[in-house]
Amino acid sequence: MIARLAALVAVLAVLSVVFGVLEARWPSIRGQRRRRPGLGTDLAWWFWNPLVNQPIAFVGVLLVVVPIALVVTAGGDGATLKERLEARETWLSAQPLWLQTVQLLVLFDLIGYWSHRGFHRIETLWRYHAVHHSSVELDWLSAVRVHPVNELGTRVLQAAPIVLLGYDTSLVAAFVPLLTFYAIGLHANLRWDFGWFRYVIGSPVYHRWHHTTELEGLDRNFAGMFPWLDIVFGTLYFPRDRQPLEFGILGDVVPTGLLRQLWYPWRKRPAAAPGPDGSVPAEA
Ligand SMILES: [Zn+2]
């Protein structure tokens, strides 16, 4: 545990320096404060996320994946489930690794797209996701503000089909840290839109539009890695000539503080609580 904490402090220090330099050199919003509102909350999330959220999500994934894996690998008596999964050969796992990697990334992002869209469109789910959207001054550290129910839901939905379909499971383990760092970069206060590749790979500007409270950007840009998924499903907003300036959620205030944000989705609210677009449902 001490070693884990020390590693988290070390990574935090390194990323603070790296993003400190990048955000100073290529800011999307010039002059944004480093000691911004919610900084202490996000520092608490930085530790909470790997120490609590991820183990919860891991157990959730196991609860869903193990029964599926037992069925799809039935007949391998004597071997452990891990050995049976590794020994399992499907036409998908027989492909070259690079091809599996591309397919897995697209599948991950496709499922991530629809689960993310679900977290925006379904009012009960939005309460959990609103916590992630509550940063009003967005930078790289804002990425870690993710409610455990949000993390659990997304990870379970992403992991189950991968095992069911029969991809090489060791690939998935290799992805996780990479995708985590990628998600951190997407929130950074950087004016990078990746030019010619803007629709191929998600950039900070693309994802910062997802976090805006400016009306044009509401409920847009749901993909994590591949903006072309938003083109396919009609949800892209990615102008060339401007970048978002306002962030947060409309119609409600998510309190600061880790514990208050953890409790936020369950707290008692007025009958007509605002939805993701800030609108109040009409009385029935
Ligand atoms: Zn969102």
C-alpha cells in the first residue's frame, strides 16, 4: 500500500511537470490558473480512483466475465480459468496482434461511445456522470473525477464482449494504462486539435467541447478515441475556428469535495431535477 501511494505521488509529480510545461506553452485558455477551483477535490480523486474505483470496477468485471468465461471455455478440466482463456483459440485471437489491437480499440471506443451517451441521456445515470462534468476550469487533472458507478458501468460493458468474442485477453491488460494516460491528455488545457487527423484521433480540443456548457457543444463528442464515431452517429461538434471557453454542467451545482461528490447522485433533489441539457422535465 505504501509503495502504491508512493508510485501515485511520483506519477502525479511527473504529470504535473509534463502538463505544466505543455499547458503553459500551448494553452487553449490562456492564463488559466494552476491553483484552480476544485484542485483539492481532484487531488483526492487522483488517489481515490486507482485505490477504490478501479478495484470496484475490477470486481464488477470479474462477476460478469467469469461466468461467461466458464461457459465459453467449458471442457478444459484441470486447467485454471486463466489457462483455459489463454489456451482458447478463436478466429479472432488467431489474427495478427496488430489487427486485434485495431479491432479492440474500435470495439472499446464503440461501446464506450454508447455507454457514455447512455450516461448523458438517461437521467438517473446522468447524476453519476455529472460529477465528471462538474469541473468549471478544465485541465489534465479534471480527468480523474469519475464516480465509481460511472467507472463500474463503463468497464463492465467494455470487458464482457471482449471475453465473449475471444480476443487475446493479455492485449486488454496492456491497453488499460495507455488509455488512462490518453484520457488524462484529452482533458488538458491544450489547443491541440491534431490538424489533418482531427477526425481520426481524439484531441484535447475535441474532448473539451464535450465538457462545455456552451449550447452548441451540449451532448456532442461522446467518443473517447475516435471522433469519426461521432460523425457516424451524428453527434460531432468540432469547429475549426474556435475553442470552448465555459465548462461545467447546466442547471445544478455539484458540490466540491470528494465525499460530497461521491454522495451527489444519491442526494435528495427536487422532483423536477434538471437533465443533462439543463432542462427541467415537464410536470406529468
Ligand atoms: Zn460526458
